[in-house]
Amino acid sequence: MAGHHHEMREIRLDLCRRMIEHAKNNTTDVAPSVMFNDVSAYTDLQRHELELQQLFHGMPQVVCLSSDLPEPGSYRLFDDTGVPIFVVRGKDGVVRAFLNICPHRGARLLREPEGRINRITCRFHGWSFDVQGQKGIVTQDEHFCGAVDEHRHLIPCPAAERHGLVFVRTVPNSIMDIEAHLGTFGAELEKLDLDESRRVCDGELVVSCNWKYALDTYFENYHFAVLHKNSLAPLFPSTMSLYDTWGPHHRLVFPPREAWDWVNQPESQWKSDTISTPYFIFPNTIVYLGSLKPEQAYVTTFRLYPRGVGEMVTRMTTYAPHGVDSTEYRAEVESAFRALVQLVQDEDYSVTGESWHNFKFLPKGSRVVYGRQELAVQHAHQWIAKSLGVAEPEVVLSETTNTGIESHDAA
């Protein structure tokens, strides 16, 4: 990643230094306490409706990377929050978002998931608009008696392009303060140089569970030794993680087993470029920087959306940070994508579907418990509750002295 390569290298070196200290002391980043969360946080229909309104409609949502809209007229549909929207790059280079609804009689305007257009034309009666959503042309205009001027433009939704990412807020004619939402995390995202990435492959995973229950699996390595004993456990131990927060957002790093070998090695021999660094953009997006080998990386985004209180979909997209420069590299990135899909679908999501279904049989008032090592899960649920204006999960201070340190607040 050319623009901020040096900064990212320093970030990874700093992470390695923290790994080494933990390895020497047999410690890890931990939360200050144990936390209990009512099962209803995952099952209650009213809570689910509140999350839709406050998190998925009220907050900025990541639609895609900037590179997914490479030229004027490039567009992508975005229906995952339940609101029909498309984002399009205008002739002036600005990304805008509109309801995918014709202002004449409500027909869906764009139907292909993505593409490039010069004008947006409704297939129902032929009304058309430019890619800025303006200059509407009304067929048989004379029969509308000059009374449709307010219908000659599309209905906008707030859109913003920051740090190589495209954000929208799915409330039409509203405003979106993307700077306030990202806060100091924006400077961290800028270092990822996502605007240089080019899409290689994508797909979707559907599972019958609450979206938060699926999200939890990305936020701890406690389950690696058991659930992933033949896949991730040989590569990553379940006893150490590095955690940093920027308000509701975070970075969670799972050190590789070889980090323990670096304890007695000089920094020049550490394979810091291979350290995977997943970033979480609240409330539902993970940007995962992985490595196939030194200096050959990939970026995968995971965007989780509810389709109901007990149904959700994960949108997975894998990018080449500098674009694809060989057929061999493309094959390696595609292979990494397939391996991630299989891992998440066959291992993580096979458990989440079973577990969430079991919640309905628990007595009223039952609670799930998050240990100190599940600090990212704790942090996410605290911020979800804060954002909804509901009671936060109960924190129970530990009566024993455990090894480890508390997580870092980088804000």
C-alpha cells in the first residue's frame, strides 16, 4: 500500500512489540471485568426494530470501496438495510446516493446490481434522469400540464466518500455527519490506502441467527482451539489478542503462533508484514487486511445485515490492494476468499445458527456471559446499547487477579 506503507509498517511493528511483551509474560489484552447480557438483546423483536432504525437507518453504512465506482456513471445497488438505494459517481466525480424509486409512480429504476449508465431511465413509462439525479425528462410531458416540476429529480440520501470507502445514510433528504461518526478512527482508516484496492471476488453468506450473534464470532479467538482446531488453531493460538478502540470502532489482532519465536530475535527478522489487522467500523462492517506472503496482501470486507430478528446476511468482498498484476496472484486471492467463505460458513455460522435457535427455549431473564478475554464482544455490545439508548449489559468486577492488561483506547 504505497501511500502510507511506512506508517502501516510501523503499526505492525508496534503490534509485534506488544505481542512479544505478552509472550514473555504469558499475558493478553483483557477487559477489566466480566459482562452479562440479557438473551433478549438477541431475540426481542422490539429491540430488533430499534436496531434497524437507530443503527442501520440512522448511522452511516459502508456500501463499497471507492474503487467499486471507478468512473462517472458507475453505480451499485444497496438494498441490504431494507431501503432501495443506489450509489452513483457523477460526471463531476462526486458519489451520490438516491432512492431507487421513480418519482412518477414508484417503479424500481435500476435493477442490475452494478454497472455503468449515462442516464437513469425508468422501464415503466420512460422517465429519465441524469447521473446527478437531476434534469428529469418526462415522456408525454404535455399531459402533465406543467405540474410535475418537483418530480423532475430523484430523491437523495446522504452519501460521503472517505478513506477509500463509500458511506450512505438510508434516510432520504436527511444529513450525515461522517466526520463525527468516524472521529479519530478516520485517520487510522486513511493509513489503509483502501482507494488503491481493486475487487477480485465477492459473495454472500446467509444464516438463521441474529446479526449480532454472528458478529460476535469475529470479535474473539477464545473459540479457535475448539471450533477451529483443524483450521485456525494451528496458525493462531486462542490465548492472546491485541485490542485498540476509537470510540465505538476498533482493531482486533490475533497474533500468529510464530510470534512466540520472535521473542529472542531482532526486529529485523520479525515477519511483521504478514500480521493480519482487522478493523471494525461500527455498527456492522469489518475491514480485514490479510497477507498471502510478505508484500503480497489482500483486503476483505465483511458487512453484516439483519433480514429479521433471526435471519441475517453477510456480504463478503475480497480486494487486491494494488490491483491484480498476474494470473497467479489472482488465483491466490481467489483461493484465500474461498477458504474464508468455507471457514465462516462451515464452522462459525454452523454454530451461530444452532446457538441462536436455542435461545428461545431459555427461561425469561436468562443471560449470556462474556469473559474478560472476550473484550471486543463486550465493547461492541456496550456501544450498541449506548447507541440505542437502552440499558447496557451488566459489568461484574472480577474478585480475582488475572494476568493480562486492559485494552487500549486509541481515541
